[in-house]
Amino acid sequence: MTDTLTSYRLIAKDLPASLARKAAEPTVARETAYYEAHIGQVKTVDDLLGDQRLYAYAMKAYGLEEMTYAKAFMRKVLEEGAASAASFANRLADDRYTAFAKAFSFGQGVSATGADAARFGERARAATLSAPKLLADAYDFSGRAEASFLVESRLDATTTQSVTIRLNAQTLAGRVQDLSKVTPSEIATAVAAQIEGSDLKGKVQAGLAADGSLFFETTALTDLGADGAYGGSGLNADTLVSAGGAIRTLAIRNVPLSADRTAVDVGFGTDLGPDTMALTVTQAYLRQSLESDAGDTDTGVRLALYFARKGPSLSSAYDILGDAALSQVANTVIGLPATSGAATSEALAKRAQLIADKIDIAGLRDPAKLDAFLRRFAAIWDAQNNTASAPVLALFTGAGGIDAELLLNRQTARIGA
């Protein structure tokens, strides 16, 4: 058996080549081909759950292979989506479910309902939706890029109206200064113009929030009746529609992109399309397969590869504490014992501070520093778990502990830095 440090370095030194070899394996290639050929036919939650091969592939891609059996649980994850902070996926203490819900949204979007006045003399509250992410400084719409989504509002118990917003080179031409550098304010203005040219004119407004996100809000209006003029009775009677109240709603959903378009995300439901989604999922599946298969031989290699994937996105020690695999790597390097599930908030805070003091979390965004950290982990893991595969490691174990730097230098000399 090859030791952990050698195995990790052989995979990590040329990760694209390692993934290509994994993709060429018959079983992986066969399942990936099936997924790519059939995912475009999946339009609903039932479609995905009803095809066991597609469903199992998707679950493995997001590291949820052990939950493949729990279809009722995953149905709830998918049906509630991830757009709302109160959704089932977002309430779970595991971001894998949130990522899965986002990837397989099936046209889901976000919605809001107005509220009636709580007390006499107050105004009813309008329905409002703000994008969960800020707009970028600029977007390139000069080529095939497009952002598309449907805006819908219920005016009363029987009337719902909508408009499909499409931002692309054609719809933005003449409205922006530079199609290759479309600004947030230009996007907000273009969206508002499309609403003004639709049935939602005067009923929904769009704009740019102070924080730089796109927002929509229901507005009050006067329905002038069949004659379109003020005054009148019967079918011609004017009706005042409030901006707020429990009857007013606002919803934004994905719609398919126009033919041959590439998705751009402006904060609301851009449909990535089956081809783009398939590529994202298959890459995730390959990486999961690589890590899983490596772990069948050596758990330490799987932990190192997993940390290598997650490390650059970590922002604090609590991100490590919230993930059992990341914690195991950190504990190994620092020399901490595993925590119990009964740890107090004070104990967790102390542990987080110790991790922050011992591990340069911001430095993990640097590939060289991340690799050095993981080589250190692999060397220590070998000393603690794999002395049979590398007898020289036994010289460095015992009551006195291990000199990790010396061990690391010893191991890397065998395979080249």
C-alpha cells in the first residue's frame, strides 16, 4: 500500500489528468454518458426522482450518495428550493443540500405576498422581492449572453398578470452605452422598461436597491375599466387596486433561455439550461468519484482531496468546525482530539480560536500554501495511521510525538517537491 502523502501528491500534482483518467473508466464513462443524454428531458422533481440512474448520479455529484435512499426527504429539499432563507434546504446544517436544490430548481423561483395593515390607520404592505446577490460592476451582453426570468403578480382573487424579462444584445441595443460593459443601473432601467411595455405596467416597479441588488415591488393602480377612461359604471367603472394587502403577490421564476443563448446571472432565476447544468454536475461527479475511490484505499487521501476542494472557499474557523471531514484534517494537523456532540458554545468558541491561531485560513486561497498545508496533513496522517506501509515512519512515533517538518521533508524527497 502506498502511503498517504505519496498517493495524494500523485493525484494532486496534475488534477486535470487525474480527473481525465477517472472519466475514462468504463463505469464512470457509462453513467456520465447516460446522464448527459437524459438530463435534458428532466423538467420536474418527479422526472428526476423517477429515473433512478439520473437521481443516483446527481446525488453522488453533490456528495449525498448516502442519502440516495431518502427520496421523500430529497423531494422536500427540491420542492422548497433554495431561494428562500426559510426553505427546508437552507434550514439544514449542511450546504450540500442547498447546492443540490439550486442546481435542480426546475423553474422554481422566489415569491412574496403583501400584508394587510396591522392596525387601523396603517397602510397595507406591498409585496417586495430583492435579489439574493448584488449585481456585478458590469456584464458582457455583446455576444450570446442572456438573462431571462418571468415576473408575475396577482392583482386580485381572479387576476394574475406576468411578463418575461429578457436581457440580451437585441433587447439592450440602443438602451446601453456599451453592450460589453452593461452597468447595474442600465440593467435596472432595461428591466423597468420591459415591465412598462407589458401588462404589468403601473402594477409592478423594478429598480436598483441601495446595496446594488435588483428589486421588484407591487404598486397601487387605478383600473379604468373596459373603456380605459376615468369614470363610468358597470364594465367601465374604475377600480382602485392597492399596492399591498394579502391579496397582492409577486413571483419571479426561471424561463428557458432563447435559442443558442448562454446564461448570465443577474440575481434572479436565470435558467442555465440542461447542457450547462449537465456539465456542472458531471464535473462534480468526477471529483466526487475521484475522492471516493481514493478513500476506499486510504481515508487520508480522500480527506486531503476534499480539503483541497473546499479550502479556498473557507472564510472562518467555524466553516471548518461545521464540517466533520474538514475538522478531522484540522485536528490532525493541530493535534487536537475530536470533539463530542455535547460541546458547549464556549468550548466551540475556544476551539475555533485555536484553529484560527494555528491555521492561516485566508492563506488557503493560495494554491501553494494550500498544497503545503495538505502535504503536512498527509505526512502526519501517515505517521499516525500508515506506519505499516512506510516502516521508516515508526521511527518518528511514540510518546514524544512526531516532528512533522522532518517527516514532511523525508516524504517529499521520495517523490519530488
